[in-house]
Amino acid sequence: MKLTHSFGAFALAATLALPAFAQDTKVIGVSIPAATHGWAGGMNFHAQQAVDRLEAVYPGLDFVLATASDPAKQVNDIEDMMATRNIDALVVLPFESEPLTSPVKAVADSGAWVTVVDRGLAIEGIEDLYVAGDNSGFGKVSGEYMVSAMPDGGKIVAFRGIPTSIDNERVAGFEAAIEGSGIEIIGMEHGNWNRDDSFVVMEDFLSKHGQIDAVWASDDDMAIGVLAAIEAAGRDDIKFVLGGAGMKEMIARTRDGDAMIPANVTYPPAMIATAIEMTAVGLTSTAPVSGTFVIGSVLITQDNAAEFYYPDSPF
Amino acid sequence: MATADTNPKPAMRLDLKVMGPILALVVLVVIGALMNGNFLSAGNITNVLSRSAFIGIIAVGMTFVITAGGLDLSVGSMAAFIAGLMILVMNGLLPVMGVGWPLVFVGMLTAIVAGTAAGFINGFLITNMRIEAFIVTLGTMGIYRSLVTWLADGGTLSLDFGMRAIIRPIYFDGILGISWPIIVFALVAILGEVVMRRGAFGRHAAAVGSNDQVARYSSVNVNRVRMMTYVGLGVLVGVATIMYVPRLGSASSSTGVLWELEAIAAVIIGGTMLKGGFGRVWGTVIGVLILSLIGNILNLTDGVSPYLNGAVQGVIIILAVILQRDKKAEG
């Protein structure tokens, strides 16, 4: 909020240094990973939506949106925003924590507001605002659902995402939640949040295990691959598949009472919009927005699925 | 090892060169059978062969490109783009043509035409514009990947549900229990082997890859041969996509990621020389099977951390190539 208080002096300095900028325009840089999988695609969609909306609402705000296909590109994007657009605030969803920490710190050191989304940085205290998804909560809610759906226990196979701290936290939360419930994980492999990879892994799980009671696919893209493999194998021992992240096609199937997909656990890609909106509020008003904002993971069942169905989102 | 550089025992050396990939494959099959009783079940064999078909069909085309001294890094992105296009065309024409096989054939035609065009573009830039194959296909790789992301609006392109039921048998059904992807892969491989061994085109490709100046003096139309290898690869990418789309009925920016490297690795494991001049289609087929089996075995067994899957693959790829290394090339 420092920026808001010293706005007059800053604007004057900016006017002197960069006559090309209108003196009352503040620039918010948004740096996010490119749409390389379904969730990221949804996140890109919501980022663009938030930027479009806020540009209309706040004439005094200007946005720079950059999508990066790898951490190195993201570092370049952020450096470019600093050098050429003189950003007043940065909203960043780090591709990876370690490589992005020092570039984002440089932005913070320059006096700009920093909002970090989803993935934390390697050093604490750099960001002014942290909008976080709750990954261990995601695993916990998923595990608790498994326990409630399988009161007598059973054998499940579990799918992991791309090896990252996000994935580790989810799995740890899940394992803690099912501990002592009689649910046994008989196989766990990386499906990389990818339909094709999960299809192949599930085919092999089905060859390997004669009896599987349920699948924790942990992601809706992976759930689609898993479901296709089960259907092709014609197996009927699997009672349900629990995905996650709330892809609209899967939400629709839960809403319509598909027995194979009785539930979903949210990890909303729209959290990027939350972060951009809060940053805009922070820059344009006196409302304090610094701190940590955790977006909880919610269990979706047939009863509440309609509330989580967003027909326009690509995810 | 140190004395292997001279003439004696050429027959045995040749033997190991030929046998290397087969030996690696046999070892893998034995390991798999020992580790898990279901490994040799009909279901698992069908799974492994069917999923090998995409890379396999592409790798046969890649064998000709590499034999002629070229390279194509764009095939994975190209497959994703063609899959996206095929889905869009079928969804778009659905209201006009209705659900049914005619629409499936239109989708197939789209894939073949798009593959031919994409291969032609690569070939044209490489032969007529005289740009390095590596750079051209690195460029088109990025272009196709971006295009499919753009077509899908960052999400996933999904085939209409009714159409999916019609098209699904292309991946999952077949004749006499042998699924279509396996049949098509086998036909493409046999055709490729015949063309490489018996056809003039195979000899010309090897001549161009070996020494394009000499090939030119021998009245081989070097540009035409190069162009044809890229167009042929494009067509085969289209064929592979026709097999791929029915499986999950969707395409996204994560479709076909790293297929190009798997195809190239399979070609090299199979004994084709990366610098061109010599190609072996049956070896490529073995290479594809080796790569698929590694993943399959790692999934069927416990004990190896899934974090190390890539390392195991890397070691086996290198071992397979060591088994058949050309001593003369050591200098």
C-alpha cells in the first residue's frame, strides 16, 4: 500500500522519467505459464477475462499479460516488464519456485507490488500478497471422500501429476487422510496431468491388478484417460474414479448422476482472477489486501455440482 | 575391442550390429515375463502394440527422412495440430452430414490432406529455400504446437459424443482380435521395408543421405527425393493421427509432446544412421517396441521409483545403440 500513499510523488517521478506514459496510468504485469494442460488453459482464460474486465472498470490501470512455456521464458518476461513497461505491480504464477525467486525479488526490491499465485517462492516474505491454492487440503478432501465412499476399505490405484511440490503436497494430504481407513494404495504412478499418459498407465494397472475397487485420478484430465482405459478393458470391478480440479465436462457428469464420477474436488484455475482483482483493488483503493489468501478445496457432489459448472470456460 | 578396427571377422561384427536391437528386445521381453505374470497376456500385448502404433507409424516415415540425411522435429506438434483440425472439421460438419461413417471418412481425409500439406511445407523450406532441416522443423514444431493451443483456446478440443461412439472402434476394434492400429502399423512397416530394400526410392534416399553430390552426379533428383521423404512422413503423421483421435476423442496442446524425440530415438536404436546414408525399417519397428516395453515393464513392476523411469529409458536406449556401434566410426 506504500505505493498508493506516495502516489503523487511517484507519478511525478514517472512523468519526468518516462514522458511517454500518461501520468495517472499504473501498469500491472501478469506473468503466467502457457496453456500446456487443461488446468493451465482454464487459468489463462480466467486471467484474460479478469484483465479485460478490469481494464474496462479502471481506466487508470494498464495490464501486460505474458504467458511462458518454461521457467526461463517466464524470467525473461518479468525482466522485460520491468525494463520496458516499468510495472507498478506484478501478478505472477511461478512456473517453478526456485528459478523465479530472484527475478521476482528484484521486482519487489524495485518497489513494485508483488502478488504471487498458487506456487510459493523459495524465499518467504518477498510477496506483498500470496493467493494460494490449498494443495494439501486438496489431497485431504479427496482422501476424506474416498474414506466416506469406501467405508469398508478397499484397493485403489492413485495417479500423480508432474513431479513438483504441488504434487507431493497433494499426495501427502491424501495419504494422511486415508491412513487407518483400510484403503490400500496398490499402485501409484505419474500420469503427468495428461490424458494419454494416464490412459497408458491405467491400461498397465488393469493388466497388473485383477481387482481394483476405485481410482484416485487426482485430476480430471487424468480421470478421462483412466475412464477410457477402464471402458476399453470392459472391467466392472472399479466402482468409481475420483478426479479433481473441476473440469466442466466432468462437473456436468457428476451433476447428471454418472455413477463412475460421483464427486470432484476443486482447485479453481480462476484463482488467478482473484489475484489480479485483489491487486487492482490494492493499487486503486485504500483497502488493505496484503497477506495470504488461501482458496480452499471444496468437495463437489451431485448436490452442488451445478454451482461449479462454468459453461464458457475452456476447462 | 582395441583390435577390432581391421578386417578380420567382419561377419561377426555385422552380426552383432544386426542382432543388437533384437537382443535388447528379447532381453526386455524376458525381464517383463519374469517380473509379472500378466506381461505376456493377450491383453497386455495388444495394449503395448496398439499404443506403439502412433510412434511406430511416424517412425517408419522418420526412417526415410533420416536415411536421406534429414531430420524432422515437428512431427509431435504436427500430430497434435492435425488431431485438432480433424476434430474441428468433424464437429463443424456434424450438423450438415450427421453422425455416421461418411463424416469419419471426411475426418480421415482431412488428416491425410493436412499431413501431406504439412510435410510439403517442411520439404519445400528445406529443399527449395535451402534452410537447415533442424531449423525449419524446429520452427514448424513451435508453429503447430501454438496453432493447436490456439484452436483449442488453451483447453481441449473434444469430438462430439455421438461421433466418438462411431469412431472409437478404429482404435479399439480390429480383425480376428488384432486391433486396427496394430494392423495399420504392420502394413506401414512392411511397405516401408519393401520400399527401403527393394524400391528405387529407398536406394535413392540412402544415396542422398550418404553423399548428395555423388547422388546428383548419378542423376538422382536430390531435391525430389528429399521432398518425398518429408511428404511421406507428413502423410504417415496423418495416418497416425487417424489412429490416435479415436482413442480419447480429444486433442490439446499436450497431445503428441516429445513424439518427435521418441520417433527419432526408435529410428536410431533400430540401426539407422543419424547422419544419413543407411536406413533399416525393421530395426525402427524393434526400436519402437523397445521404447514402449520399457514404459510398460516399469508400470507393471514395483521397485523402481517412478521418478527414475526416464533414467531407465535413457540407459536402455544407450545400451541398445552400444550393442550395435560401428567400430569404424570410432576413428
